[in-house]
Amino acid sequence: MDVIPVSLAGRSYNVTIERGCVLENFADHAKPYFASYRTSEKSDGRKIPFVADTNTHRIFQESIEQSLLAEGLAADWFVVEPGEAAKSWSVLEKLTDWLLALGITRSDHVFALGGGVVGDLTGFACAVLKRGCEFVQIPTSLLAQVDSSVGGKTAINTRAGKNLIGAFHQPASVLIDPLVLDSLPDREMRAGYAEVIKYGLLGDAEFFDWLEEYGTAVLAREPEALTHAIATSIRAKARIVAEDERETTGVRALLNLGHTFGHALEAETGFSVRLLHGEAVATGMVLAAQYSARRGELPKVDADRAAKAISDAGLPADIAKLGMDCSGSNLADHMRHDKKMEGGTLPFLLLKQIGEAYLARDVELADIAAFLDEQMAAQ
Ligand SMILES: NC(=O)c1ccc[n+]([C@@H]2O[C@H](COP(=O)([O-])OP(=O)(O)OC[C@H]3O[C@@H](n4cnc5c(N)ncnc54)[C@H](O)[C@@H]3O)[C@@H](O)[C@H]2O)c1
């Protein structure tokens, strides 16, 4: 078992990584968070609230309920359709109404069982419910296990864009069972792996070297490699979040490597399954590396290594092959609406070397547009 602390003033919590901690012995690990649902040693009949999507509900309901039953406890489920549409005002309203009808108090814990969509939605509902109740993250996608479940960013989407309404609200605990990834579709696994590569590129050259060698084993869900990749990613995220919880000093911004390019690609493809978030980030990281090389800040050989690691993982490394029917300035226009845009400039995450990202504040969007035109024309 690996227990990684996320150290924050007054709101520290642990991320537990253990094979089987959800699928085999959930109640043992989650026991501390059941306390408010009991009145005595045995349950008082108050059910424990779980939020899931139809996939995670179908796959994990039985093992969770059996584990709870052995403790004399039961679950109540709020189940959403899979996909970004669940991060909406209307679903948030239904979820908060449901939680209020259950009589959830500020010290009760709500369990989020799913990928980043379920985690972000549940976290935001818990941030605003009675001005803040507790929640536990049980991430079931690789992306959620290595990224979204840790750090306290919660949000829903609006017509104006993704994640524009949200709050910082840290979970009480994060329980990561690598075994749950066995049922994750391969494409989702690869999309999550893009965020794993990100930690190597932005701050850990040794981890990047390791991924070049063992990335295939991680994607094949080989236990030792997978657990090492998740734990190393979480350690990096925990360190960064502890340093800059609310993204005010520029440290947490490092986690956005590849995201500005990626976000523009997602916006251009309508945030659809045509390009998953992790896939867009993968292409975005290659673009960030190529743009850094174009500025003479990153050796070309390192930009090529980044692109190779991404294409070896079966992720889209080449924007020219995405079939984007747009110009560089169309993509740069999407960046203008980025919520990190300040006073007409957009801070850009670039690379000095593999394992060293930095925030450039002198990037002109017109130059980005020209660079993107070059890349889309290159074959
Ligand atoms: N809060 C943050 O810091 C943060 C960081 C990164 C991304 N995000 C958000 O995360 C979301 C993306 O998360 P995601 O990639 O996990 O997407 P997701 O939650 O939509 O899950 C992807 C798909 O995998 C399915 N799934 C999940 N676990 C499964 C399992 N074990 N077996 C079978 N199917 C499973 C889901 O049902 C869904 O169809 C986006 O909304 C993004 O904005 C948040």
C-alpha cells in the first residue's frame, strides 16, 4: 500500500493506492468516512450516497454493495449518463436536490465513483452543499487516478466554455485501486496516459526515461509498472498542489503543459469524442515541445523524443494528421477565450529540456497562429 499525503494548511488528506482497495475490500479502507451514517456499531439504516455514471455504476455497484453489507451498511446511488454533459447546471441541481433530500450534513461524506466527470461534478456539488460538505474520490479512469481526483479543482461546464463554474474544494480522501482500470476502454487508458507523460515532461526527466522503457507495460496494466506510474504521478501532483493550491504563484500552472494547445483543439472539435481531453493534451504537449524548439529553447532531439513517446503510446502526436479543417488563427482564437488570459496575453507552458517546463509570458498569439499553420502544412 502506498499512502501519499497532500499537505495543505488545515485541509491535508491522503491518497491511498492499493490493488483491491475498491474492488476487494472497499469498506476496510473507507471505514473512517462511514462514521456519521451509523448510530451504533451496526447501521442505523441511513444509506451512504454514491455518485457514479452508468458505466461505473454497472461495473462496480455489486462489489461496493457487498463490501458495505458486511459492515451492515447500504449505498444509495445517483447515476448520471457518461460524458461531459453531466457537468451541467441541470445535473448539478438534481444532484444537490438529491443530497438535500437525503439529509446530508456538512460532516457527512459523499462518494464520487467514476472518472473526472463524476469527480468534478460531485466535488462541486459538495463544495456548495450547505457551503461545503465532505467527499471522497474513488477515481476509476487513469486520467482521474493520476490527475483530476487530487488537488481540489471541481467544476461544471456552461455554454461559454468548459470548467468555467467551479470551486476549489479538497476531498477528505482519495482511494485509488489500479485494478478498476481493467475494465477501462483502451482509448480512455491511453488518454489518461498522456497526463502521466506530462509529469515526466514538466518536471521529472528520470520518470520520462522510465516511461520510454516501461510505457507499454503501463498501458498493458502490468501491476508493478501501472502502480509505479500512478504513484509517481500523484507524488508530483501532490507536491505541486501543496506548493500552490490555488494556482496563484505559477507553480500549479505547470500542470497545464500542453493544455493551451490541447484546449484549442478540443474547442475546434466541439469537445466531442472525436478528440478526447487526454488526446488533445498529448498533441498539445508535442506542439509545446516543437514550439519551444522553434524558439531555440529546447533541443530538437528532445522535441522529437517527446513526440515519439506520445506516438509510441498510440496517442496523436502530429497535428497534421488530425484532419483539422481550420487555420492556425482559428485555433489561436480559441485561446483568446482561455480563462488564463490576462491583460491581452496568455501565459504559455514551454520546455527548456525534458523534465523542465516553464511559464513563458512573452508569447504572441499571432506567432502561435503562424507556427500552427506551419505544423498543419508539414507532412
Ligand atoms: N479537476 C481536475 O483537476 C481535472 C483535471 C483534469 C481533467 N478534469 C476533468 O476530467 C474530465 C475527464 O475525465 P475522464 O477522462 O476520466 O472522463 P470521464 O469521466 O468521462 O470517463 C471516461 C469514460 O470512461 C468510463 N469509465 C471510467 N472508469 C471506467 C472503468 N473503470 N471501467 C470502464 N469504464 C470506465 C466513463 O464511464 C466514461 O465513459 C473532464 O471533464 C475534465 O475537465 C479535471
